[in-house]
Amino acid sequence: MSLFKVRDCWSTVCGRGETFGCDALAVDDLFGAGEDNVILGSLDGVLRVYGVHAAPPPDLQYSPSDLLIEVQTDSPVLQVCTGKLISCSPNKNIAVLHPFSLVVHGVNCIAGSTDHGDQYVLETMYEHKFDRSAYQMVVGPFGGGSGSRDFACVMSLDGAVTVYEQQAFGFRTALPNYLHPFPIKYVRSVDGFITLNADLCLVCYKYQELADPSVKQKWPVWSCTLGETVYDIQTVEITPSATTIHVLGERNYYCFQGNGVLWFMKRLQYTPCCFHPYILGEHPETKTMCIIVSDTDSVLVYDQTKLRWAAKLSFHPCIIARASFKALQGCLVMMSETGDLRFCYLGTEPMIFMAPERPIKDYKDTKNQLAQLKKDLQNMSLQDETDTLPLLKLNTRILNLRSEGLGKPLCDIEIDVSPSLATSSVQITFQLVAPLVVSPTVIHLKDLTESITVRVMAHRENDDTESAVSSTECTVCAYYSGTSDVPGSVQQTIRLPLTLAYEVHSTPYLDFSWSAKISVDESPVPLKTLFKEFADSSLAELCFRTITVNSKYVCVTALPANRSYEIRSSGPEYTNVILEEILFRHREYYKTKRCIVRCDKNEIPVADFYRTIEEHVALKGRLDIIQEDISSLCSQYRIIQKCLFNKLKENTVLSVSGLNVLIDDTHETLTEKMSEIALVKQELKVKFSQLMSLSRLLVTMLGLCSKNDKILEEFKETIVHFTDYQNWEDIVLKSLSYLVGNKITLNVQSDDPAHVVMGLRTLIDYVIQHVTSVKDELQVKPKKDNTRGVSPILESEEDFYSS
């Protein structure tokens, strides 16, 4: 903790939820009373004027009477300035810059005759409207005036400079070499304007040259190359003929004389946020001081290039200034973007700090930890420090369902691809679960500069009419690279229509082998509302039929009396899509309420899940046997061919008569095996789809009766993955073994399918028990390490604490 802190003596919050810009504050003596007033304008259009009438610190604090004026305007306030902007009036007025207008207000004080005090009234004197978006303004005695009157200069976003001579329009001109708006300030000693051009050069334009319409090409009086962006420009008058120009850059602080000569420069070792230059003393013994606020919420006071003081802030200001009141002279005025306004002074906060005793450590372990940390840092992928928005935006929508060919349902999907910047290449892919596919599977776009709409088609695989649909979710992934070859990705998940996998069966089906009840707190949604895309859903019971060769049935019944849904099906492997749709649509219907959905854990089809795993393992074993037979037959066929070629060299018919019968028999057997392996692969594909559907159903129903969502999420990531190229049982067995740790000891031989199935049953039962129980997590018992450091626990007690 820093010893030096900025102490608050007066603070308030301006409005609620308002936003303030970097030019929203001005400090000036509006009434000639010898003390300053603070003028604020927010982007929400609220104009406020504060005046302090309290005792010196520590009794100085905010009072409601300090808010003199609070007015709501019609437009956001970009900037506020003060000056003598009304002809024939020596009083100072408030100039308020809006996006398309400049309004000058006068402040009138009506003396009070009661204890309520004086009343301050804001009066609109005149207004200038313009058709260009304003950026910033500056007020001053342009044209070499004596200071008895001020003009206003407004810079627009396109670089146009408009001067208003109080109530009258002066002139308008465009600054040369302009690309981006930068701060603009008026220098009285040279009667010119200071700003930054597109070449990052600080330039000064004479007022008379800008006002002369005969001069077509505007040339600066002097310029200085900075080579960096400028945050703010301020001017400080030492005398009417001597002015210093202070420039705050990204990494440097500059101070110029009025003629463009660089006086001094300070290299900053931090990122500045705002600054305020000022002078101390009288000429010629003045000191040029500057207060800079850093991004680490610190205030640093410089005497030219020497750091005189540094203090810590308790908030992050975007504006800093100095003000003098009768109660406190030269206090700091700071305000944040959210309207936190504070008057502060530099102070100290003593603190007694005692360094803690250095603990005794095993430096060998520390060295190993440091080496491991360096290794982890080397393996980490580099990430961009800035949190930027993606260059690509996806908007996916489902079109109407249609049928082609033999009544096969199809669904059109439209994707609107909108780039925010030009992209050199875009690749769009689709991730969904077989047997549902998308055609085309990949879309390539080159040199994308504007929005484009692409259309794809979702349908069931043409050669797969038996597999069970386990999910209708489709993830649209777009991988892109910009003009700088920096890659990026964006994705969006949609739900395909239910009619791709099911159709309504009008005749009730009675032969169901599995059923479950889903209990809800609210009344179940009527089926005609829940499944409104089906025409015959006005009944209390709705029967779905799978769009497969061997049709399977799923019946859904809404039971308002029991506050539940009843699902009956020909098998649990055909139920997951319907169950997920019921849960999704029920929660969407009651999205304004907290829906609690439950099911009985005894209804979870664990036995069917294990039976499907056994059948899947058996089919894989059968496939391996057939592949070995085919490999042997192919070797036999090649040997027979070689023998046949050798016998043909004898040029006799009797020499090849026996081989002819053998090669025909081998070819016939090989053909039968090839037909058999095609059937087994199709059966394996169907069985794997049922296994994946049961895996998702198991996770879905466990989520309805789960008491440990963390374990359930890890379990889901372990068993729910869709791949035909790797062994599902081996992957899940190893993953669950790692998840459980050494809580269970398995004796599994990799070449024995029965042991693999038994190990899976044991591990899944163990995880399900922990998911549905109140235990916190699957804790892994730590292994004893003889090389560890000194433990504060006795060796006899370690087993007790680790068990």
C-alpha cells in the first residue's frame, strides 16, 4: 500500500447510469465572486453547474445547495466551455456543444429573500445549428482581440472548421491533410489553432489565413513531427504574449513554446489517461507544472521533466483539472466516466508495516516447481492481448420442410455471413450427429467484403434408413482469415426440425417396452402447444413414428393432474430426441419462471445401456473375425494365383484342373465374406447410433436427478462423443478410469471384450452413484512421495487426513 494518497474532501455522483466524455468538464468563475464553478455535461444530455459554499477541510463536504443548476437538454453534451460569448455583455457564459448544434447559455442569479438562498436560472441566449457531426470546440479571442469578447470554433468529424463570431456566422474552411479527428486548441500569443494532422505532425494554422477565403491552400505556420497519437492538447498562458503548448501523447509528454520550439519532452514509462498543466508563481519566476493520471490510477506531479510527487487514487478518472474555492485553494477536480465527481488534495496515509517472517522452504522443490512452470508457459498457446470482436457474424435460420424422391424429408438452412472487415477466405462447416447430414458439407468463400447468404440442405443419409437419430442439434462453424492472415472462428448452434426424424402416427401403438415420467413444478404444456408443427397434436396423447425401415414408436402423454409428462417407446434408444425437445420447449414456454424438472433415477435405462454396449462389442468382435477370414482368403487366393501361373507354363490342361476348382471355391467364399462384412458394418453403424442415443439419454436423465453437476459434466464429456474411427469402449474405459482415479481397482485385459464390458459397468455404476448422491467430487487419493518437504502433520496422522 502506498504511503501517499489523494485525499477526498468533497465528492458526489452525478446522476444514475450517465456517461461522461473527456471534454465534459469546465472550471471557471462564472459570477466574478473570486471562486470557481464546475460545469458538467453528460452524454445523456444533462447540464449541471456546481459551486462550493462550505467550510475548509475537514468540514468541507457535499451539500445539496452546491448544485446550482441541473437542466435536461434534448441532445447529448459533447463538450462545455466558458467565455464572453454575448455582445455588449461582460459576463461569462456557458457554451454547450451538441452533435449538430452549439448552444450558448447565460446564468442569472436571483437573490433570495428567505432561508432557501439564491436561485440560479439557465437562460438560452442563442443557438447555431449545423449539418455536420461535431467533434470538439474551442473558445477564445480569435483575431487578436483584447479579451473583451470571445468567439467559438467548432471542428467536425470530417475536418471542417467553423467559426462563430458570437451570434453571427463567421466562416467555414477545411483543414488539409486530415484523416482522423484530433484535439484542437487556440494559442493566443500567435493567434492560431493547434491540432494534429494525418501524418501525426503537430501543426499550427494562423486564424487570419484560415479566415481568408482567397487563400485556397492552407499552410501551417509551423509543424513538428510527433510520430504518435495525441490524447490531449492544453495551452497555458504565462503572459498575454507568452503561451506554452502542452501535448500528451501515447508514450511522451511534450511542451512547446508558442512559436513551435520544443521546450522539453518527458518519456513516460506508463500509459497516460489524462493530464492538466498549470503554472505556479508569477512571471518571471513561474514554474511549469503538470499533473498526469496513469492507467494504474496514480497521480504524478511533474516540474517540467522532474517528478515531484506521486500519489494513489481510489478510482479511475477520465478528466482532471484545478479549481480554487474560498474553502480550498488549488484543489484537484477529477471525474470518472460514470459521473463520480471529487474535489481532492494531495496527502499521506501513514501505515505501520512489518515484514512477515520468511518461511522455511525446501529450495529443491521450489526449483522443480519453477522448472515445471517454465515448461507450462512454453506449452501455452499465444493469445491476443486485446479482447476483439470477431470479424464475422453468422445468422442462421431454418426454412420450411419439404420432401423429395421417396418421401424423404429435407430441410433448407440459410446462413447470412456478414463480415465487419474484408476477409481473404472463409470456410463454413457443419457438425451434427449421424445419420443426419448437411449437403454440401463444406462451403468455401474467397475475398468476402460484403454480406452474403448461402443455403444448404439437411437430410438423412441416403444409404442409412435404420440408424436412430440421437440429436437434432447442428453447429455451424465458420473459420476465416483476414487481410493480415490472422485466423479466427465463430460458431452458432441451431436445432433442426423434429420432422426430419419423426412423423405423427394416428393409430395408437400399444406394444411399448420402456416408459418414464418427467415431473414438473408447473402444469405441463398442452401437446398442441408443445408440438404445434404437427397437425394432429390436439389430443392429450401424441404418438411419434421414426422415419426408418423398421418403424419404432414413441408416445407422449401430458398428465396435468400429476404435473408430469409420460413417455412410452418401443425402446429407450429412440426416445432421446423427443425427451430433449420436451425439456427444451417446456423451459422455453416457462422461461419467465424458474422451471424445476425431475425424474426418477430408477427409470434411467442403465440395463439397456449395458446391453447395447455388449451387443456393440460383440458386433466388433464378429467384424474382426470376418476381417481376419477375408485376410486369410485373400492370401490364399494370391497363393493359388501364383501356383496357377506356374502350372500354365507346362501348357497342359491336366496340370490346372485341380487349381481351377480351388480358385473358384475361394472366390465364392471371399464374395460371401464381403457381403457378410457389409451387413455387419451396417449393423455396427446402427448399433453405434443406438449406443450414442442411449448415452445422451443417460446424461439427460441424470441431469434431471443430479446433485453433482460438476461430476455430471465430466461424465458427459467422457461418454458423449461421436466417432467411427476409434474404439468407443476403450476410450471411455480409460477416460473413466482417470476420472475415478484409484478409488476402484480394475483387472481389465485389453484383449478380452468381456473384461472391458465388466470394467465399464463397474465404472459407470460408480459415477452414477456419485452423480445422484450428495458427495461433492470424485477425489483422487494422493500418492505418497518420499521426496516431499517437511509436513506439519505427523506421519501417523497422514493416512487419517488423506482417507
